[in-house]
Amino acid sequence: MILARSWIVVGATIAVFAASVLISVGLAPAAPAERAAPLAIDGPAAARPWIRYGGWPNRDTSKFNSLSAIVSPPPPKAPRKIATPLGGDLPGNVGPDLSEIGKAGRDDEWLFNYIYDARVYNPETVMPPWGTHGLLSDSEIGDIVAFLKTLAKPAPFKSALDDPTRRPPPSEQRDNLDPMINPAMWAIEERAPALWNAAGPAGAACVSCHATPEQAFKTWAATMPRWEPRLGKVLGVEEFVARHAKATTGQDWLMESEENIALSTYLRYVANGAPIIVDLDSAPAKAAYERGEALSSRKIGALNFSCADCHSADKGAQKWIRGQWLGELRGQLDHFPTWRTSQQSTWDIRKRFQWCQVAIWADDLPPDASEYGDLELYLAAQNAGQKLSVPGIRH
Ligand code: HEC
Ligand code: HEC
């Protein structure tokens, strides 16, 4: 292994130090052996208690499913009886193209129940259960039904841009590796090299053991995340950086810290062009993949959406949600961490996961949650073969 060479350069002191944190190090192995990177195993790799980022919505969504808990109220067993006909005074606008729903021959009770909780008619619906989840009151739903019944003409679109079926999908044309264009390149040019050379409380710096990261880690980041038996979970680049830095240099570079994002961006950058490879050979890795797949179709939050509802090709993907285009899972990983112009900051993949939960009124999890590891492994498998191009730049 390439690193075995830098190992010799390090010399006895650090080798002894490292041996004390290694889980298993063979003594002077005769043949080059897989050497496990030291990891601090104990404790979390992100802040606890996890506190949501400043400026993010802080409504209480603890009564609804998250990726770690199933707590949402169950769907109704039967449609509710209502006093027909419904009257109302509130114009509303909800759901897909309902511009001619008023002529569709639906009675009030059916419309009411469809809005209250469409699962009573269609268990596969992607419509939020407005009534069951307490998002709309009975009288608000009644008002919406009354409004829907007035709709009898196709919605007019002023231009192709107004019409979601004709609006062209966005395409990202900015050069993500141009430092004049992508502010995240600062991590590559300035921040990560400085951190790489900074000795931590244990006396060592990354450079003490890895003198030539561009050579040593040419493909490593493209093989992450992967099942890590010592932790009993899927380990991504960011959690690796936190635990490996702690074990080798003594630095506390927790996930989502500025240092962690800079180094994680850098480690992926040096692997740019390498195709994403996912190791699903072992039974625990396969099981993690299957958990990830199940999580991606778990309905969560007050709005009761799963990742698949928005990002799978047979559901929401390749469509518009309000002004935002919904991408498919493929193409969603190769550019992370990515600069977000709208947020003026670099987001790693776990922060993106968190936002896709908070946005549908679901509790987010700490970035090192094992559920995110499973989900990231599943996402990586959908992106196998895609070449890393980091840092990305997106809206
Ligand atoms: C005391 C020595 C030491 C220090 C300091 C050190 N590492 Fe390592 N690192 C290792 C060893 C040992 C491995 C296992 C590599 C091998 O021989 O395959 C490793 C592996 C890695 C790998 C590849 C992981 C893998 O699973 O193969 C990365 C990436 C890495 N280190 C990054 C860093 C970064 C970033 C820092 C600074 C925070 C750092 N290292 C500090 C010893 C060290
Ligand atoms: C209500 C719809 C919705 C749901 C549900 C949803 N997302 Fe998203 N997601 C979006 C939107 C909108 C964007 C930004 C536009 C885009 O790039 O697709 C996005 C972006 C992303 C991206 C980044 C895409 C990129 O190329 O930069 C990832 C990764 C992602 N979502 C993963 C998830 C995961 C995992 C889940 C489930 C925990 C999830 N999303 C649930 C709407 C959703």
C-alpha cells in the first residue's frame, strides 16, 4: 500500500503512538497487509445534543415519523361522513392540476376525504394527509372543496416558463473548479493545506503520516461511504475525518465543523475523476444497503413524503415542485460537498439530507446518525460509476 511508505518516513515515535490507537496492527508484517486506519471509536462524531442550524425552521415536528422513529398518526380506516353540500369562502389551491376538477363528477364527501387523507382511497398517494396530520382544519378543507368545485376551465399559462410541463429543466453550467467562480475552492487552495500541516494536541499533523495526499488518496474518497465493522455502521468521509483526526492528531474536527468540511472537501477533490465504487460484498454492507433503500421510501414528517416520492423516476423526479426541479438520485452525489449560492456556504451530503427532512417538516438527525450512513450507501450505489467532481456548485 502507498501509505506503508509514508509510514516508514514517520519514524518510531509516531508509529508507537499510532499503534496504541490502532485496533489491530500486525508486528512488522512480512507481506504488505491491509492496515486499518486508526479511528477514535468511542463517542459521537458530531455535536450532542444535536442542535439544528441557526436560521433553519424550528417548528416542533416530533409527532411525525423521522428516519429514526415511526410516530405519525395512522391513516383513517374509512372515509368520514360529512354534511353535504359544502360551502366556503376561502380561495385555495392545492395539489396537481385540478383546473377542471369541478367537472370531474366528484361529490363533496369524496373531495373532502381526499384532501383530509387521500390514503383512504389510494394508499400510494404522495398527497400529504392534511386532515390526519392537523395541517388543515375541517372547515378549511370544506372551503377548499367549495373552491375546487368552481374550477372548470384549463389553467391558462402566459408562457412556456409558466407551464411546468414545458419549462426546460435547469442545467448547471458554472465551472465548479474555477476558484474565481466557486468560493468552495478556498478550502482546496488555502484552508485544507493549512489544516493538513497543523499539529494537533497529540503532536502529529496529517502531514506527519501522509506527506503526499494527492498521490495517496487518488481514489479513496470515491470508495466511501463503506461499512466499518469497528463502528458497526456505514462510515462516510466526514465521519472518517472526525474519528481519524481524533485518533491520530488529537484534533476535535467534528462533523459539520468548518475544519471537517474543508478537509472532507479536499479529500474528495484529490479523488476527482475517480468513479464512485460501492462495496456491497459483505453481508453487513448488503444489509445496510437494504436498510438505506427502505429508509428512502419511508414516509416522514408532517407532509408525509419519502425521499423516493420526490427523487425516484417513477414518482416526483424530473418534475417541478413549485419553482424547484426535482433531480433523480443518480447525479446527486458526485459533486458533494457543494457550494450553495443561495446559502453562501458549502454543504456536505449529510447537511443536504438534513435539509430534505426539515423542508418536509420532519425532524432531522445528527449528521453521524447510522440511518444517514445507510442512506448514503444506498445513494452511492445509485451513483456507482459517476465520477467525482468536487467541490460542486449549485443554486
Ligand atoms: C500517526 C499517523 C497518522 C496521522 C497523523 C494521520 N493518519 Fe491518516 N492514516 C494513518 C494510517 C496508519 C492509515 C491506514 C493507511 C494504510 O496504511 O492503509 C491512514 C489512512 C488514512 C486515509 C485512508 C483511509 C483508509 O481507510 O484507507 C485517509 C484519507 C487519511 N488517513 C487521512 C488523514 C488525515 C486527514 C489526517 C489528519 C487529520 C491523517 N490522516 C492523520 C495514519 C495517520
Ligand atoms: C418534497 C420533495 C423532497 C423530498 C421528500 C426529498 N427531497 Fe431531496 N431535494 C428536493 C429538492 C427540491 C432539492 C433541490 C433540487 C434538486 O437538486 O433536486 C433536493 C435535493 C436533494 C439532493 C441534492 C441534489 C443535488 O444534485 O445537489 C439530495 C442528495 C437529496 N435531495 C436527497 C434526499 C433524500 C436522501 C431524501 C429523503 C430523506 C430527500 N432528498 C427527500 C426535494 C425533496
